[in-house]
Amino acid sequence: MVMKERRKTVRQITIKDLAAILHTTPSTVSRALRDEEGVGEVMRNRVKELARKMNYRPNAVAAGLRKGNSHTVGVIVPRINRDFFSGVIAGIEEIAYEAQYNVIICQTHDSLKKEEQHLDTLLRARVDGILVSIGLETKHFDHFEKVLQAGIPLIFFDRVPEEMSVNRIRVDDRAGAREVVQHMIDMGYRNILHFAGPDYLALYHDRKEGYLEALEKNGIPVREELIIPNSLTFEEGQKAMENVLKQGLRADALFSASDYSALGALLLLQEKGIRIPEEFGVAGFSNEKFTSYVRPSLTTVDQQSKVMGKHCMELFLREVNENNGSFSKIMLRPEVLLRDSTRRR
Amino acid sequence: MVMKERRKTVRQITIKDLAAILHTTPSTVSRALRDEEGVGEVMRNRVKELARKMNYRPNAVAAGLRKGNSHTVGVIVPRINRDFFSGVIAGIEEIAYEAQYNVIICQTHDSLKKEEQHLDTLLRARVDGILVSIGLETKHFDHFEKVLQAGIPLIFFDRVPEEMSVNRIRVDDRAGAREVVQHMIDMGYRNILHFAGPDYLALYHDRKEGYLEALEKNGIPVREELIIPNSLTFEEGQKAMENVLKQGLRADALFSASDYSALGALLLLQEKGIRIPEEFGVAGFSNEKFTSYVRPSLTTVDQQSKVMGKHCMELFLREVNENNGSFSKIMLRPEVLLRDSTRRR
DNA sequence: ATGAAAGCGCTAACAT
DNA sequence: ATGTTAGCGCTTTCAT
């Protein structure tokens, strides 16, 4: 590859150029290139041959303007470097690819302002649909109204607004939490901490509910002081566990709504010389990759990220084709992964 | 938020609609909205007010077609769930945001076919520039030629094609490797394994070179059998280390070109009851987040991902404004992070 | 089977 | 300060 040419503003080949060379018209060229009816065998081949030879590249902007769609969907997620979200994106991309859709990925870093900006940008770019997992700052959802006003499908996944008539896909967080806590109880843990997330997000609410249900079912009284709110990051997890130890709270296990804070706690416990899982059990949520890398490996709940992504895109495709005024709620079954951090005896 | 309306294909408000309502013309409305010269104070305010009231949303597709640019750059990376790549993307987004550019993120999963497809899609979408980190399968670069033909800036980062006249940004992998191996030698390790990547990628080549240089400088003879090619993933790392042990190779440390295979090896060694760092030292490369989460924490080399992303976007902005036929090579200084996996005595 | 003409929504050159 | 006109590159009706 020789990069000899000085870069300059180049006028790209257009359909009109091809038409002129072949002594025909843009309409015929357009039809030929898109394999439409009504072009002679010979002409079609001449067009395609020339297009190839001249490196013709269709202008999707122009086509989009004319056709009124872009064959592109926008995906808005809090962050792309979470295995969960990148898994969802992989699922979306897989189905999108089959259906010849492009995917634009945006991350909000959990900022409401960024979320609104990305939304505007995507709407201005005239995407054909938007798939969103909302950020931690998002407590009201008015800014999503304009997506519906624009008349394109809007689909929420994982972090979804509850009690609203919109398409949404989640895993059954409550069941996942219940099962993992049940397992911990089966392992003989009785004083189980819970690191929770903000209650206004259904998934965190449900994880707490699952925790409570499991305790209740086993006749274990709930101790409010064991439920520690807003402990989702690595650092928060360390700090929270440090406080627990400092306060001398009677506790022998932790079920965290987040793998990150579970790990923070786990490392702190190890530093203090507390043996896991013998003296203290730890479980997280989301099946981040590192949970299988740390020692002891961390019990967690897999959220079917790739399956969720596929469902998202399939739901979009259904919406865009059928366009009936209804909406879907899809709930996936999570998979509890029992690992060494809770497996004692 | 009441989502009452049945979704249907809605014609969005256009500049023409606004003009009609205000008994003026599209040009005036366009000028007013973009804060251009030549619109009266009163008219400008009336236009803006109405646009706001009617939820007018400019059609970026139409504007792009007319202006011949999209104010969008495309970013192609092997995968987005590597902390290194997501860090670069964060840097790109930061500068892009300031300069009012949109960013389209594409991942190739190291597939050459995907890389070519994404490239085509971005060119059809008429992005204003493309920033790429090539995939493992990519050994020839002809497909990038068309980016230059299209007359838009092309910038490679991290995984760049060497010996080619294109813009590229990297860290000094050789220096990073040399320093970390020197540190291992200082710690008394003498028989240091190297897990290498494919030699045709400059960054892996250079990491090996740095390793060799450090040995040489300290008068330690190179033993070819200690250099194990294509060991980059977690699984490959485990397998490679297992082979090393099985073969009874005399080795007391590992410098891996990848954090993932370093971790695989580390865990395998621990399983076998080998103490780290006392009996065996381990170092990786890239500063993936998990390297600080595992115990012992893993010595590694930080690649300045965010800084690299900023440089990429800044270089793009310079290119797009100045458009001189030259190209830049930027080399960043990596930072060696000495952690517990190599710190003995 | 092919061509002519209009127009998607916007911007910009050229009037007035 | 505002209007008129043309056109970005494509698709789609309507002719022939």
C-alpha cells in the first residue's frame, strides 16, 4: 500500500457520474445497483462492473434523506467497559448485522446531561430506533418522550423505567437474588449483609426484594442495619465493609447488588485475615469477567447479556415492521453461578 | 410521562413549516437558528421561540448532505470491553464533545471481515474521519486505502501498521517492556519467561524487543525456549504456563505482553502452590482494571489510554482543518506500575 | 426497459 | 434584513 497522494477534498463518485459515462440516467443506475426490477440484464451488468471499477460508494446520507430512514439504531448505555453492557451490545450487533442495520453506541457515564445530549444527537441523526439502559442520575423520563414523538421505536433494557407503557427487557433480578441468597442460607450463613443500589431503579429494588424474600422464607429476621444503601463501586464496597467491621456488626456473609462492591469487600476482608468462604461468604451480581479471575472465585448472577441484546434488537425489528401501538415487557431468567466465595463445607 | 399516542410514522417539523407559520422563508429561519449574520433581532427571537415551542429538531442528515460533512468521526476497535480501548474511547469522546463532533464506535472482535465492513459502512455514512486500532487478523492494509481516496483523515492508534506513511499514535512499548523487565531483574529474577503476541504487530514486536534489550543490558543470556509465542488470552496463558511446568523449564518469572495471559499464568501458579512473588514473579501489560483487583496485585504497564484518545481526536481536528499532505507519528511514554506480583524482599 | 422530473430538508450564493 | 433560487445525491413516481 503506497500512500502517495496528498490528501485533499475529493469529490466522490456519484450515481450521476456513472450514468453519464454509460450514457444512461441516474434512475437506471440506481435501479441496477439496488437489484430492482426493470433493468435489462446487459445494462445491469455494465452498471455494476463500472461501479466496482470506479470504487463507487453509495452515499448513505443522501439515500437516507430521500427514503426517510437511516437503517441505523442508536444504543445508549451508562458505560461500555462493563462486561454486562458490552455483552448486550454484542447481542444487538449480531442481530443488527443480519438485518443490515448499523449500530451507533453512546455512553453516558451515568450522567443525565450526557443521556439527553446523546438522545438529541441520535434524533437529529434520524436513527430508526433507540435502545437505552438509563443512567444512575435518571429519575424522570420526560426526555424520552421526544423519541416517541419522533415516531420511532424506543426500547429500554436492564435499567428500565417501571410503571410506564414502554417496551422493556430485563432479567428477573428478584429471582436471581432470591436464589443466590437461598444458596447462602443453605451454606449455613445466617447474618447476611446486603449492599444495595438506588431504590428508584427497579433492578436494584428487586434485588433487595429477592434478598428479603429469601430471608423471610427461611424464617430469618430481617435486620435493617445489614442493608447498606448505595454501595455499588469497588471503593464504596471497601468503605462499606470497613464500616461494618468497625461497628462490630454481627455478619457472616454479603450479598451485593454489584460485583464491583462485592469484590471491594472481599479484598478488604482478606486483608483483615478473614477467611472466605469459611468465615465469611461473598456473592455479587452481574457476572463480570473478573469474578472468575479472583481467588476465591466470586459467586454471582449471570444476566444473559447477549441474549438480552438479541431480544432488544429483535423487538426493535418487530416494532419497526409491524408498528402496532402496543408495547412488550420481556423478562429473562438469570443464571446463578455458584463459586468458591460461598461454597463452604 | 404519559405515553398515550399510538406510534405512527410522523412527519417531523421542518424549517419550511416554521417559515410558513412565521410568514417568512426557509433561509431566514435557517440563518436565525444557526445564529448567522443577517437576521433582525426580532425575527431571530420569533424563530427561536417557535422552534422551541414546536420541538423542532434539525435534520442532521439533510444538513450533512448539503454541507458535505457530517461532523461525525468513526472509531474502529477490536473490542470495547477492554479497559485500554474504553479508555481511548473516553479520551476521544472528551475532545470530540468539545469540538461538537459525534463519535460512532465499531468493534471488529479482531475479525478482518468485520473491519472491512465497518470501514465501508463508515465511508457510506460519510463520516469526516476514521480512527482505527487494527484487529489481530489484519496483516495487509489495502482496505484502508479507500479512506484516503475518500479524502478524509485516517488515524491509527496502538495497533498501527508500521512502515507506512500514515498518522499513528502509540506508546513506547519497547521502553515500557524494558523498564518492567529491568525491575524484575533488580528484584533478582533471572530466568524470565516472555509470553509474546504476533510479531507482525509492532507493539508486540516491540514488547519482545524491550524484553530482549533488558536481558542483554544485564548480561543475561537469552534462552529462546523461554519466549512463548501467541499467548495473549487468559486461557492461552494458563495453557502456556502449564506446559512450562510440565516441561520442567527453569524459570522464575514471567513478563507477558498481555494482562490476560499474565493472569491466567498467575492463577495456575497459585493453584500449584507456587508463591508469588517469592518464588515466581509475574508482570503483564496494559493496566487492565482487574490487575489491581487480583491478589497479589499484578505488576503491569499503563498505556495512557485516555491521553492517547485525546491525542487521536486532536490530531484528527488538526488534519481536518489544515489538510496538509504530511502525517504525524506520536509516541507516548508508558508508565510502569510496580505491584505486589513482582515486589519481593 | 429506460428516461424525465420532482423532491427529501437543508444551506449558500446571489439577488433585492 | 430578507427573499429567491439552486442543488447536495439519491429514490420514486410517472411517462414513454
